[in-house]
Amino acid sequence: MMSDTTTRPEPRTYPQPPTSEPVSDELLVVHLKHRATEYFRRPELVSHQVADGILAITLAAVEGRPPRTRNFPLGEVAEFVVEAASTAYEEAFDAWTQSRYGVDAETYRSMNETSTGLTMAEKMRRQIAEGLGVDPSSVHFGGSFTIEDDEDWESSPDEE
């Protein structure tokens, strides 16, 4: 585990195809004015935020150590940067969403962002309804889906 280290971590490698959801290699880099740069990444990195002149970095429990928050006064921080996830991660994540849910990573993220707390089936049902322009309660699964109201199909956008 790498929480609060001053050594840039080695790039992660991902099995192809992934058998479980890959962990992002997005990296939070904190350049300090009078100390060594520090690096944080998932799964140890839970979140970061700036409030009241403090960069607060929340870290998960690691190797018997409880969860904790590292606080960096902004006066001591030259800059902090979130480096985006690598192409290798994005490809692995896309392969995982394709094999697990039958959708690409972009569709999966879109469904997750707009419908937290819902099952994947419900998210897919809502996405299908949105694509068809019908109420989500009209879409039902049963190996396929049906639309309750036939008049939804009576006119096409070209006829209007």
C-alpha cells in the first residue's frame, strides 16, 4: 500500500480481460514548498477537498491503520494536481463494463452519475426509456422489453 509516500508509484498493470472492477490509477500529486512532493492514489485515497485554507486528503484504512485525514495548510502547498487515469486503466475499465454489464465505460459512468443508489437493471431501463423517449415506467424487462402504450410508435419524428 502506498499512502503518503514521497516516491512516485510505479504504473499499475491490468489483466485483460479484468475479472473484477479495476482500481483507477488516477494520482493526486501534492507539491509542497519546503518538503518532498507527496503522491496519493486509490484505493488508499478516498477523497480530497479544500476548505478554510486547508487541503484535506482522506485516506482509507490500510494495514491495520484506521482511516485518517492528512491536512496540508495551503500556505505550505506550491500546487496540487490530479493526474488523470492512464489509458491502460481506461481500456481495462471499458473491458470490465462491457463484460459485466454489456455497455461501454462512458455509458456505464453516465448511468452511474445520474442514478446513484439504483440497480444496474433500473439504470439500463431508464437509459432505454430515455433513448426511446418514453416514460421509464413503460419499459419492462423479461428477456426483452415492451412498451405499454402502442401510440408511442404511431408517429415518427419525421412525420411531425
